[in-house]
Amino acid sequence: MADIIKADLCIIGGGSGGLSVAAGAAQMGAKCVLVEKAKMGGDCLNTGCVPSKSLLAAAHTAHDARHGARFGIDAGEVKADFARVHDHVHGVIASIAPHDSVERFEELGVQVISAAAEFTGPRDLIAGEAHIQARRYVIATGSRAFVPPIPGLDSVAYFTNETIFDLTDCPRHLIVIGGGPIGLEMAQAHRRLGAEVTVIEGLTIMNKDDPELVEVVRSAMKNEGLALYEGAKVSSVEKADNGELRVSFEKTDGGIGEITGSHLLVAVGRAPNVQNLGLDAAGITHSPRGIEVDARLRTSNKRIFAIGDVAGGYQFTHVAGYHAGVVIRNALFRLPAKADHSAIPWVTYSAPELAHVGLSEADAKEQFGDSVQVLRAEFSENDRARAERATDGLLKAVVTKKGKVLGASIVGAHAGELILPWVFAVQGKLKVKDMASVIAPYPTLSEITKRAAGSFYTPSLFSDRTRRLVRFLGRFG
């Protein structure tokens, strides 16, 4: 039997969260072991954020080229070379991969073991031939695409986000099951690259976001020729007579719909990776929804932490990175640091983008009732948006009557970039006066933040009382 590896910290999973813990802890002097059974970089680098945004970049370029006439630019016929788009996507992955590589982490002093990990006891782990005993463990195994039990699905070829980026030919007709962020991003990307696309969603698309803002995205996608079926529950999938795929679904009115296409993408959510880890042997409470953790991200075994997707909460790369910092403070410095998820932002990278942080209008009204005020600013009133013909969109901020910022949602061009000051406001418990008093450069899209914040004061600034005061003061010269 191999010698026992002793370590201060053992991290299971080489995705964004696990790598952040390993890099930080090793550079702070901790002896770290990192166990990863597949590719370094995890889902984000290999099958998630990086390839999806790279594909979207190509798709948006094709779309802009086709619509250059609005600026007086005629580009002629635009055709996407899907094989070269594939090369672009995988070229971006390859350019980032060295930063997440085994070699880099070994240079940082991390011992990397390429094997599957399994707990054999509360403080013992095996990975391949290695037997590890660490003072603290961090489970950062992420999540995988959830595949629903749809009749016939197991008898046809289908894609998930883990395989869709291997395509080198554009689908003739891509059917997407799922109208969440992943499904809509991939639907619009393939539509802009030349495919016919149909999206089938059991509820409403982007159902975690503000319905008014979602309607802007919905209209944009329909205008681009995407077919959206909402409130449609998929009942079966089968091969059609022509060799393609037929998806049947139940409509809200009780009727049956059928769509035939060439390719199928299943994008109905993600499932935490909790299987085959020996969690019961380690005394860790878990379920198919993830590992149960406390505010300090400790599992029921207090020497073992869980972060990112596997912890059963928000499934975002930036949350995993945030969790890494919380764990380092707890595991290395024995500080009782707690995770605060009240200011977690998210972005759907559709065109237009939709971004959100804090409480929605509905949630704020439920918690605070009539003391909530909604501030608005339209992209159509922004000069930069007019100059770039990107006037579809709006910002909604939710504040108390005393001006405390509770949350904000933005739909429009670059919404993901524009949400950051509102994240700062929610996290820092700022008041709207802090947002209204800043000087925004002109002309920028960021002026919509100042415009929305400034509207909080409009009723009082331009009231009859203010007019009377101005006239009164004017009598004194």
C-alpha cells in the first residue's frame, strides 16, 4: 500500500471553486492536495461559461454583419463557417487552459492527483492508489447536466451543454428542451449562426427573472425567428420516419403539439455531483439536491466543506469563487466567516442581456409592502444606446421609501456590465443618493444607473412646494 499523504487541505474537484481554494491556500503556505478525475478547469472552462460565451461572440458577430445596413454598412451575404466557429470556441478554451493546468498548480506547490476521490471515513480519502489524510477537506465537484426521464429520450441521440460544443456542422433545425439561461443562450446562438431553432419550455422562459424584463428578451428572440413554446410539457421523443427527431408535447389548453428537427439539446437544469464520493462514510448529509452546509459552508462533518454547485445553492462560477474565499478564512485562519448570498448577481447572456441582483420587485413588495418604490430608466432615453441602435431595454431598481437599495434588474445591451454598481449598492447597503450623486461619463450606457437613481428625487424636486420655495427665494435677489 502506498504511503499516506498528509495535508493541511485536500480539495476534491478541479473546477473554478476548487482551483481558487487550491491556488489561494497553497500560496498562503498550506500543504494542499487537489484531486480531479477529469479535465482541469471543470465545467466552466470546458463545457460551460467559456465555450458558450465564445459561441455567442461568433453568433453576435454574424448578426451584426447582417444588420449593418442600419448604420449605412452593407456587408452582403453573411454565412457562418461552423467548422471555423468550432475552432474559435476550442481555441479560446485552449488559450485559458494553461492557467488551470496541472503544471501550473504543481508550480504553485499543489500536489495534483488525477483520479476519482472517495471517502472511506470521516478523515480518510482514497484517490486511485493514493490514501489521503487531511486536516480539512473541500468538496468542489460541481454539477452536471440534468437529463429528465422523458419517454424515448434514451433511444435517440441528443446533446447537453457537455457535448453541444463538439458540433462542426450547423444543425438544420435545433430543438431545445428548456427555456432557462443555457437553453436560450444556445438557442439564440445557433439561430444567429444559421439554424432553425425551436425552444420548448414547460413553464415560462427565464422564470426566475422579472416578467416585464423577460418580455423584452422574448420579443427579441421571436423577432429573430426563434419559435418559442411556453407552458409546453414534453411527453415523448422519438425518431421520425425521415431519420430526424420528433418531440411531442402537451399544450396548456390540453392539446398535443409535435416538432420535428435534426438535432436535440436538453437544457432543463443541472444536478449536483454527489454520487460515488463516499459521503455516507464521511458522515456527510446529502441528497440529490446537493450537500447540506451551514452558513460557514461546513458539512455535517465539520472538518469538511462543500462549495459551488455541489452545495445545492446558486449554480454560478462567481459563487464558487466567492465560496472559495469563505472556506479559506474558515479552514486556514479559523475565522468564523459566513457566506452571504444576498447580493449574488446573475446574467443571462442573451441579446439583449438580462442581469439581476438582490430582491426582485415582487419579492421586495412581499417583504416590505407599500414601503417599496420602483425606479426606472429606459434605454431608449440614453444617447449612447441611440447612437448604437440598441434602445430595447430598461433598468428597474427597487428601493425603500427612505432610499435604501434592495435590488435591481437590467435588460439591454451590456446589462451584465451595467449591473455591477447595483451589486455594490446592495452588498454595501447603500442608499439611492449614493448612486444619484456620482458623475457618469457622457455618452455611456452607464448613465441609465444615474438616471434611474435620480428619478427617486423627481417628485420632490419638481413639486409645487419646490416651485414656491424658488419663487420665494427669488424675491431676495
